[in-house]
Amino acid sequence: MPISAPAIKPKILIVDDQPINVQALHQVFADGYQIFMATRGEQALSVCASKQPDLVLLDVEMPGMDGFEVCERLRADPLTRDIPVIFVTAHRDEASETRGLELGAVDFISKPFNPNIVRARVKTQLTLKAQADLLRSWAYLDGLTGICNRRHFDEQLKAEWERSLREKTPLSVLMLDVDFFKRYNDRYGHQEGDKCLRLVACCIQSSLKRPADMAARYGGEEFVCLLPNTDLEGAMQLAHAVGQSVMDLSIPHSDSLVAPVITISIGACAKPAELTSVVPHAAAQEPTPPSLEDLMRKADGHLYAAKVAGRNKALGGVL
Ligand code: GH3
Ligand code: MG
């Protein structure tokens, strides 16, 4: 569940293979909501992943992937599992209602529907979703800096890694570490050190421009960025920009051996769109493709190399 500022207008996705039904629901919510529409199951899944609606109104019977399957797949993907689903169906029998609820739907609405009842039910679910989002966001934030914590990063990384394998898209990570930070603490005190980490975190966060990008505190004075759909060239561009922005904060660091201000070193690693299997150590084994752990390990290796090469640098490579 990506953390975002609460939308001013809640986002609703209406899914129905009959455009006339979509239109009928659209009229009910046109005022005060941001509406997305889909007429096929596959389309509904991709809109959910990219737009992160606050609620899905889902037709059960559709050609190809039906509503039950859409619901099941939404629940299976960590990026969409918290989006509530309300089934809208013409055939409200006990068996299908039970199945829908067991698949994780929060409510059922029968067609033809009463607009006032639909509005009221949707409002209830949106209130519950907003409360749940708030609770989840607290569990996912780093206490010192207010950006995402490592736990949230690890979950998102896993989800984005799997998506990038499925959809054959690139994926990059950056590891960022404050240079000579022990000396900073020793010179200016721990409280100033904490203040510095907050400024650096905020600077890294605001350097990310795409909604799917994510910055997190990985531990101590180390940060990470997750960059879906980004190749090495894009990741290095961003790394240099973040490094420059941190320098531009102009936080005095008179004991740094690399600059008179706070700087960071960065290691990048990019998973290309298509992964090729690596040669195994033991000749008898099947070749195994590199893993998510390899991606992080390599980014860490490039960070280490950037430190050795003098700090205040970004180095990277492909997986
Ligand atoms: P390098 O350039 O090689 O990264 O050197 P460094 O001094 O930054 O790295 P080192 O790992 O030796 O020291 C990291 C320091 O960061 C030590 C630790 O006290 C400090 N630190 C870690 N977490 C926090 C924190 O939450 N607040 C403060 N103020 N300091 C922290
Ligand atoms: Mg450091």
C-alpha cells in the first residue's frame, strides 16, 4: 500500500462490461468523486495498480476474466490488496454472495440499484478505508524522519520486483549513505545529527518525481530509493540529482574530509527489463536468475565502491 496524501476527492473505479451500467453508476458519483472506468477485468487490474483507487465497484459477470477473478487477483497483489471491492450484480443469490465475501469483497449491491443506498454504502466503505490507510501509514513510517521505514520498503521492493519480472520492465534501487556522519555527530552533537538526517531524508524524498518512486530510511544514516520502471541511465541521473540536492542544502560539516558541507555517497543497481540467468557455481545445477537480494547486494557494493573512490559520488551497474 503506497502511502500518499489523502486525495481531496476519493477515487472510485467502476468496472462493468456494459457501458450503460458504467454510465448509470458514473451519474451517481460524478459529483465529489474522481471516477475511473473499465469494461474488462484485465483493464480493471491495471487501473487499480496505476491509479490506486480508494474503492472498486465491480460487476460479477463479464466475458473473459469475471469479477470474482478480478477480486481474487487484487487480493493476491500486495500493491492492490487493501483496495475495498463492492460487487454490483444482477443475480444476487446466496452462493455467489458467499463466494464474493469469501474472496474479500466488503459488500454486495443488487442491480437495479437505488442511488441513495449505493451512495451511502460507498461512503461507509470509503470512511473505513481512510481510517485503515491512516493506521497503516503509521506502521510504515520512520519515527525520526517521517519518510517510509525499512519494513515498508522491503514489502514494496518485493511487490515491485515481482511486477517487473511479470511485466518485463526495468527496476532500479539506490542506496544512499551520509559521508563522515560519525564525525558530524562528534562535532555537532547527536541532536544536530538527528536534525541533519531529517533534512537529508526530506531532500531525498522531494527529489523523487514519479508517484511509484519511494524513498525510505534503511537504518542509521543510510537511505534507499525504489525506482520502478527505471533503467540504469535513469537511476544514475536521479542519483546525481539527489547528491547535488543534498550538497545544495549546505549543511555545514567542518570535519568532513570531502567537502565543507554534508554530502552523500550513492550506489545504484538496475534490473534490466529482461533477466538472463547466471552461470551456476556447481556445474550440475540449473542456471538461476539473479534475485532481489542480489539487486540489493550489488547496490550496496557500488555504494561501498563510491566510498572507497572518495565519497560524494554515485556509482552503479546493472544486475
Ligand atoms: P562513511 O563516510 O564511511 O559513511 O562514514 P560514517 O562516519 O558516515 O559512517 P559510520 O558507519 O562509521 O558511522 C555512522 C554514524 O551514524 C555512527 C552513528 O552514530 C550515526 N548514526 C546512526 N544512526 C543515527 C541516528 O539516528 N541519529 C544520529 N544522530 N546519528 C546516527
Ligand atoms: Mg556514513
